[in-house]
Amino acid sequence: MKTTRSAEKINLKHVLDIGVDVHKETLCFYFEFNGTEYSDECRNRTSVIERKLRSYHKIALAHGRKTLRIICEPTGQYQNSMFRTARRLGFLTCYVNAEAVSKFRVVETNDTGKTDKKDPRVIGTLGRLNKVLRFRLLDEEYLVLRKLHKIYDETDVSITSLRCRLSNLLVELFCDYSFKKDFLYSNSGLALVEQYGCNPYRIVVDGYDRFCRLMKMAVPRIRTKTLERLWEDAQSSVLNEMPSGYVEKFEQHLYWLLDDFSRQEKRKEKIVNKMKEILAQLREKDPDIPPSTPHVVSDKNMASPYIS
């Protein structure tokens, strides 16, 4: 899937390289002309960055350079304001590999120490040697897909965390519960939650006949062996004789966690549907995007940033 724009060759003789060490609150700049070094620092704030870049551009023009190239290490999100501002002003942007900066710092300074003054200089040197990484410019649809995929991953992590918490909670509430983790999310498991909140004390108080009747009303095809096993687990669990008020809190917590789990599952489904919708729009624009292959790669994976 082709997502990057055609690369254009740049005449570096017309470019002033600005090495930047990026932090959450501040940016440290370095550049040089004919052996004269310039270093500067400013707040990592869009309006401040714009003023600084405009002033550097004036310096570049005064020395016969046409534009700026802003170079930094990838820092997650903290370089975004600087790169967006630079692009809006018509300047170039690119990355340098963080490991290359670390190793080159040792070569250039014979020192492994990291400082705000050393790193921008090392980054600038790597820029002059053109040891840079391309900063990809993506169209809006691909940017949205990338963001949706990140949200999907975060939602998936939340779901996994909730499943673990529910499993741990069941150990405390229904200590002799003998079913595998996935049973709780089946029709039979959800019926057990709806009718009894997985509370073994409530199951035993109702009695075996009423317990079976209520469960079969909720899940007509539930197996008798499953009901017998749940009943035996409940009878064994109540031998712990935990205080009723204490057990009620566990039951309430279980409902809350399952509600969170359900919302996250629905959210993940909506994200996947939106990703598929955007992928369909991209296929209309670009016939070279291949279709999904059943049991090999799905539309969801096709829409992920790793494929795109």
C-alpha cells in the first residue's frame, strides 16, 4: 500500500540545518555558518517556535541559504508542534536515529554524558553528513487510520486488564469456581452474572431446583452437567462463610467491571468498523490497494499503520 509522497532531491547547499534537542517544556537549537556556532533555547510552544524559526530563516537568507531543515530525534509527541510549525512555514523536517546520536556523541566528544548543549550539536553534525531519516507526510485518511489503530491498541490493553481484574475478583468472590476464564463471557456465564452476580451464597440460598430453573430460562440450551458443576462449586465456596456485606461489595464490583468490559468491547467494534470504512474510501482512490484475504489478512489489519 503506497502512502508516501514522491521524494524530491534537495540541494543541501541551499539549506541551513538546525539541530534540535527536544524536551517537553523546552527546545535547544544548534546551527553553524563557516565555523561560527549558534546555540539557542526556547519554550516548546507554537507561537514561540514560530518566532524562532522565522528569525533563523532571516539568518539563513542573509548567508545565501534558501530554507531551513529542522532535525531532531523522535520523542513521541513533543516534537509535533515544532514540525507542524516548520512545515506550515515551508521548511524541511527530518529525524535522526536516537542510537546514532548516542554513538556519534561518543565519537565527537569522547564523552558518554548527555547534555542539552551536546545533543543539538551532534544532531546538526549528523544532518550535515545527511545521516537522517525521512519524516513521512501522510494524507488525512492515513493519519486518521494511524490514530484509530493506536486507540484500538489502547482499548485492547484495557480489555485485557479488565479480564485479569475480573478473574482475580472471581477468585475472591467465588473461590471454588472451577470454569475457565472464557466461561464468564459466554451466554451461560453472563446469565450467571445477571441472575446471581456470580455470588455463590445467593445460589445456595435459592436451592438447586430454583437455580436450575432460572438459569434454563435465561439460557435454554445450558447443559445439565454445567449446572451441576456450578452448584457444586457454589456449595464448596460458601464453606468459607464470608460476611454478607463483604460479599455484596465484591458482587457490586463485578457488575462495575463487566459494565466497563462491555463498553470497551463495543468501542473496539466501532473503531474497527470506522477503520474498514476509511479503507474502503482509500480503495476507491487507489485501485492498487489489495483486497483482504480470508484467514490471512483482514481489513482491520490492512488498515493498520504497519501495513499502510
